[in-house]
Amino acid sequence: MKKLTYLLVLITFLGLSSCGGSEVCNCIDLALEYSKESKTANGDLGKLKELDDRFKEDRTKCMNLGKGKTDAELKEMDKEAEKCPSYKELMRLR
């Protein structure tokens, strides 16, 4: 559950991509992209704001994935996230 909580917090700053795949994996992919880009921003607030603005439009979609879900559904989402190709790399950046 801690992993899912971390992912949902991280996903707050992300949106869904328009490419195929599950919504959970799209959010994981974008979380990875955001993490990499925010790391290269080196704390530059202007770059971080620009990054947040770029992902802002779809950020709510990722956050809403977990809204209204039961604990069992959230656990299933966590399992799905762990199967996403970019999940392991995202966890390494954590």
C-alpha cells in the first residue's frame, strides 16, 4: 500500500499520455518522464513550474484513477502498476 500511496502522490504531478496502454501504465510512464525531467532541472523553479504546467492538464486524470476505489481495487491497481514496463525504473529513481 505504501508503494501505491507513493505512486499516487507522484502521479499528482503527472497526466495521462494519449498513447495506448492501460491508464495506470500511462501514469507510471509519465511519472518516470516527470521524475527524469525534474531531476535534470536541478531545482530550477522556472523549469519545474514549466514542467508542472506541461503535465497539469492531465494530472487530474491520474489522480482520479484512485478516487472512490476500495482498498482491494487500489491493491489491484498497485499490482497492475508493478507489471508496467517503466515501473522498475521509476522505483529506482525514487
